[in-house]
Amino acid sequence: MNFQRLHIDKSLFYALLVLAGLSVLAVYSASGKELSVAISHSMRLLLGFAVMLGVAQVRPEIFERWSPYLFIVGLMLLVAVLVVGTIGKGAQRWLHFGIVTFQPSEIMKLALPMMLAWYLARADLPPTLFRLIVGFIIAAVPSAFIAKQPDLGTAALVFAAGAFTLFLAGMRWKIIILVFSAIAAAMPVVWNFMHGYQRHRILTLLNPEADPLGSGYHTIQSMIAVGSGGFYGKGWLNSSQAHLEYLPEAATDFIFAVFAEEFGLIGSLILLALYLFIALRAMLIAFYAQDAYSRLLAGGLALIFFFSFFVNIGMVVGILPIVGVPLPVMSYGGTSIVTVMSAFGILMSIQTHRRIVEQ
Amino acid sequence: MRLSVAGGIMLVLTLLLALRLSYLQVLSHTHFAMLSQANRIRPLPIPPPRGLILDRNGVVLASSYPVYTLEIVPEQVDDMKDLLKDLGKLVTITDSDLKQFNKQLRERPRFESLMLRTQLTDEEAARIAVQRPYLQGVELQARLQRHYPLGGLAVHALGYVGRINEAELERIDKSAYRGMRHIGKLGLEAAYEAPLLGKVGFEKVETNAHGRSLRNIERVAPVAGKILRLNLDAKLQALIEETLGKRRGAVIALDPRTGGVLAFVSTPTYDPNRFVNGIDPTTYRSLLDNPDKPLINRALNGQYSPGSTIKTFLGLAALETDQQKFDYRHQVVCPGFFTLPGSVHQFRDWKKNGHGMVSLREAIQQSCDIYFYRLAVTIGPDAIKEFLQPFGFGAKTGVDINGESEGILPSPAWKEARKQKWYPGETVVMGIGQGQLIVTPLQLADAMSAIANNGVRPKPRLVHAIEDAKTKAQRIVEPEFCPELPLKNKIHLSQLTEYLTAVAHTQQGTAYGIGYNAPYKIAGKTGTAQVKSVAQGQTYNENMVPERFRDHALFISFAPANDPQVAVSVIVENGGHGGSAAAPIARKVMDYVILGKITATSPAAPGATLDNDE
């Protein structure tokens, strides 16, 4: 098979294939051996791969041209979500279009890095201070909308991706240190704006036993799952934590806990290595990219992927608060799979179209 | 360079995760393995009983009581059709139960227990309990169910609880709702969700390897939800709802001194109990399609022209206006029509041949339109808006339930913002409360309270106190007030009250029918709001117009005039005249509050013309 002609990056493709295979095993076990859940997860993965291959055929210039429009559409959808949410009087992350339902915040995970790459690549790098400030605003606006839904986990993720794209564009270290101190100083303000339950989650991270029935319960149960797995694990389909329903959201946000319980340290380290490999491979694509836009976009996408799995696993092993961010590709739930796979489609497009130009 | 830094950060952070994993899975493995074994002990939530809602005399308006429910966990069932057939032989399962169940079956996860029937009789519950070993996946649960013992009474104030839906699930703190399936959806149930909810308790239960409970180890009792004690009087509420009967309308009774809502009526009502476990689509459709629109909260959201009741407030404006500009002491000729300079259009008075010479007192007493056309044109729309604003028109009253409408207080600037032109005629009709001016019954009662309470408008409060279910400690909801009306001279308030008293207590008054035999003084104003406009040169004949297009009848009032205890607004949709259709209802309310008695409809006043007004 000629991967190059099909615009497929071979190592990414195989790594994702392995990951998808593992995820079907994990979801089947975590759902309580529910075949229908495993099948529907497989169907979504299949759709994800199809979307990835489709996106990979599109030339990077076309992404560049459409970046601002996608961003604006994404912003409008976020506003729409907030407006609909006000009418419904509650948190709304979803938009309903007839039979299709999706989360506009997921689109932002793609649209924001694209927009920033487009904006920054229009002038020489490294960007001027003015362009950096505008870049920050571009990143802050959608993040604020998402935080308002409220979905703090995704908001932080989207903002971090934006900030790192700016970093890749060549922000000076002095400014970086300044920004970090500003963020540290803003923490008490953020704390004030948080919902009660969000504060609660952060506090229970420090002392999970304080709330054994609430969010502390999640952390305790998930740590028990991981820890009791030991070095070799309890074996596939033997996660007692998930099957006795001690572990909440076993098939979605806490899928890694089930995996770690069943496959032990060996399995978790292999999975971690696989994720790291994919993230680094994406970084390498950024490294080889020929123009500024492709490089910034590939780097931004690589980082957002990295932080998605870092935050999720960090939450499962009890070093980050429970924010409800799914583990990319592994977690059951269709919305994020399509956006994650589209991101890989873009990465493959950047990688493969480059070589054709060279020839 | 930057890319390698980013790659480095990735490596370091991943290493951090790897270290944490090694710590958990190798160094602490024994500890967690033990915990995992000990995880035979699981906490089970005990939902708290939701707080009661009581009226001012302790009458129960909303309570929770335990019911047996029949539930099914789909993933444990081999053949659902068969099971449902078997269950149908043991208990009655209606088509609507089945419809509801199938809807959940499609929407909810298969491991969740879904309700098939609620409120099983003891006999039915016993039959299920006996057969349970043979019914795989069937559960018999004792759950607390919300119940509104008085049915539709005050439903528009109480609201109801319903099943927690997807959007709410995203918003709420799930740990606070463990073991619970209901949440306040509307009215007080939604606005006071937090105190009503209570705190979930839990018991630690030892289970066997299959998760079946063996024995209880520890129990933390739930904390019952707080009791809401309302200002509302259920007896008064019932009296008004009965009096309105099949008519559409709204009645608000406030204590002007505190803003306490004594009655909050919107008719027709509907039964909130049908919403608790998800209303079946047929019933819901029929409520939606009902031409009387029972689901609309007319008291809170009704969009009505105030009609002549607005003359109450414009009358005060006349007293307050600079006497150089408009002198209320002068008499105005009322020939029965009014024209703007340079126009032939005739704005008519409700009384064809006019009222002759009228002063402000007579203009209010007899509801003369011409006087107020002239007043409105003289002081202009901006001054009218300025004056009406402090009464709360065009803004929320701040009542303690959600979803209140603001109504519309129009002005040339307001129209300009909508790219529309302000026509001189709009100023004219504003004088008699027609045109774009839109108010809610709650706003009218609250505005009337401002006059009754010496210029200080209270914010309406349905809840009087929030009481702890166990300690009975009460937290009184303190009355809140708006800034005092900016009046030049407070004497004008008593002067206006005297004119309003003339409406009900003098023979020419438009509400003499309810005032002539009242043992206390009533200050009020009738109103009739046009639903369909009458063309130039035509007369309106009630009997010729289909009911839906007949005028709305209004009456706003307070009593006793010298020491107000209650302010009432009444709107009867398509009721005809304010004096004959709306005022008698207000009289009943005032008799109840002031005299403590329920009166029969008062006989017609001697010589009173009940078909008065506009």
C-alpha cells in the first residue's frame, strides 16, 4: 500500500490503530461486557478514521484559507450554546441540529490553533508584542465562553493550547515568566468566579476522605482501581472496581482506571508510551513543516492532544482535580473522537503534502 | 528550538505520570489491594425528604410521601416483552405507563433502573414481592414522591418538580442529588430548590462479591429539606379560583405593607401532579392545545393593556405636574371626543355624549377619557414614562419566582431603538392605557401597593419564612422595598386616595356596585382594555362581538383606604367591564382579608350603573 500517495503518515496511522484496538477492549470491559457499547464505540472509531483519512487529502493551504471562518463559526456556535442555555436555565454544552447533537467546545479544540496559526503566520516570526496580545485575546474569548457553560476542564485545555501556540511562535521568555506570574496572581479571582462544586473538587483533591460520597469518592475509587492493579494487573475483564460499580463513569472519563486495574503497571506504561509516541510524532511533523502556518498549527494540535491525555490520566491517578475531560480515542463517547481524528487528519495532510512539494 | 522545549515538557510530564503510576501500582499496591478487597463496603445514598410547602396557616400545598415503585433494570432482563406481559398480570400497567417506560428505555443507559409504575397499592407491592425471585431485573423500591394535595390550586405560584433531565444533569452537583430523580422545574419549587432539597445521607453497606447487600455498618441520616412557609392563604386562593371559575384571568392580592403575596391566581389552572413523573404526551398535548392556555402564567407573564386603571397613576402625575403647565384644579370640557390640532381623527370617550365639565376628581371617579387624553398630550410621552417608571412598569417586580415578564413601558426613545416612529396619537391613547403600554397583573398590584404604602413600593414575596424541619428554627424572609416614589408633595397621595375612594363610594363612581354596601372604604379604579379596535364612527356592542374579542375587564384597588391591608389587581379576560366583571372579585378578596369572612356575590347597588366605564 502506498501510504504517501494516500496521504497517510504511516507511524501515526499504526499507533492510532493500536490505540483504537486497546480502546475497544477497555470499553467492552468497562461497560460491564456490554457488546452493544463495544460495537457502537467501534463504529465511532471507524467513522473517526474515515474522517481522518478524508481530512488528510485536503491541502494545508486550504486549511489556512478557511481558518478564520471556521473560528468565527465556532465562536458563533459557542454563543448559540450560551443563548440556548439561558433559555433552558442551566448549563448547556450541547447544540441540537435535528438528529445530530454536538459540543461546539470540541470544534474550538481545532479552530483555535488554526486561527492562531493563521493570525501569527501573516507576519514575521517572532511576533511583536502587539500581535502576542491580540493572540491572547483570540485564545481567551472562546475559553471564556466555554468556561461560562460551565466546562472548566475544556476551557483550560483550549486556553492552554492557545497559549502554547503563542509560545511556539516565539514568545520571549521574559513575557512567559510575566504571564505565569499574572496567572498565579489571578488565581484568587478565578477561585471567586468558580461554582461551588468546582471549588469543592479542587479541595477534595487535597483531602479526598473529606467527602467520601461526592467527588472525593471518585478520586478514592479511581486510585483504588489503579493501585490494586499492581505490576501485572488483574487481567482483562477482571476489574472488580468497575464491575461492582464502585468506579463512576468507568467507560468514559475513568476508562484509564479500568485499563490500569486490568493491565497493571506494565499495561499502563505501554499505553502511556503509546500516547507519548503519538504526541511526539505530531511534534516532529511540526518540526519538519515547511511554512510557519503548518508548523504552528501542527505544534498546537500536538500540544492539545498531549494535554488532553495528561489532564485525564492526571485526574485518574489523583494528581489533578476531577474536571471531566475524556481520554482521547479511549473514552466511550462519540463527540471527541471525530475532532481528535480530524486533528490527526490535519497533521497527516501537513506531513504528506510537504513531501510531494519536495519531489 | 521551541519545538524541542515543548517536546521536553511532554517528556517530563509523562515521566511524572509514570512515576505516580509506579507509586500507586508498586509501592502502594498492598495498601490499595487491601482497600479493593475491603471495597465490599459501599456507601449507598439515602435521599432526604423534600421540604414541605405550607400556606400562611399551615395548610399543606406540597408534600412528599413514600410510594412503592416498580422498576426494571433493562440489562438484567432477557426478554423484555415477556417480562412486561408477566408483570401486567400482577399489577395494572396502563398504555401511558408503557409509553413512558419505552421512552426511557430508548433514552437511558441500560444499567439504570427505570420506573415502570409508581404508587403501587399495598396489595400490588405484596404480589410483586412474592414473585420477585422469578422476575429477573425487577426491583420494588420505596421512594419519596412529591405530591400536591390541593391539585391545581396556586399551581402557577408553586410550580412543580419533575425528572432531572440531561441539561440539568450537566448543571447540578451530582453528589448532592445522589439517589434522587427529581428537581424543581418551575415556580417556587425551582426558585427555592436549594433549601427545599435537603442533604443526602448515606449508609455504608457490606456487600458480597456480587454487590448484594449483607448488612449495614454505618449510617449518616439525611437532612430533610427546609419547610417553606408562604404568605399565601390557600383558602383565599381557593375562593378566588372558584369565583373566576371557567373564566380566564389573573388576580394578585398583596399586603402593601410587606409585599407578602396573599393570593396568586392565574386561571385556568392545571394539575401539577401529572408532571412529577413525566407527563404523558397526550395529556401534555391537550394542555398545550387548550384554547384557554392553562400553562400560561397570566399573573406573572400575562401581557395586558392596563386600560383605564393607568389613570390612577396618571392622576397622581396630574397632581404632581407643575401648575403652570397643567393645573388639575381647572375643569376640562368633555364633549365626548378629542382631536389633535391639525387632525380630524376623533379619539372618543367611552360615554358617547361626554361627561360635561370635569375636574380631576370626576375624571377619575367616572373614568373620563377626554381629561386624560388632554393630560397626556400636555405633559408628553417622556414625562409619562419618567413618572410611571418608579411604579415598576416596564421592569420586573422582583417577586421570588423566576421567569417574570417585564411588560413594556414605551416612549419615543424606546420606539426609536426599534427603528419605529412615535406617532402623536400614541401619546393620546397612552393617557387611557392603550397602545404599546403592556403590564402584568403582578405589576399592577405592586404599583397599587406603592400608593397604599405611602409611596414605598414593596417587592412581592411569596415566601414568608424558611423553617428547619427538625429544629423548627425559622429564617424570616425580610420584606424588601424599592426606593420611595420621587413625589413633590406626599399630600398628593392622600388626595389621590380620596378620588379613588370616590370611584367605589359615590353614585357616579364606576365601581359603586361594590362600594355602596362595604363596611370599609375601598380605593380603586376600574379599567377595560380593548382586545379588538373599533373603527372610526362605529360603536362597540358587546353582544355583537365574539367572546374572544370582547374587552378585558380590570380592577385595581386597595382597602381600607385609610389603613391599607390589602392591594388587589384583577383581570378577567374578555370579561367585559371592569366595574361589573372584575371589581366584585376584588371585593370578595377584601372582605376575606379585612372582615375575615367569605361573602356571597353582592347584590346590585341601588341605582348603580354596572355597565359603566369606557
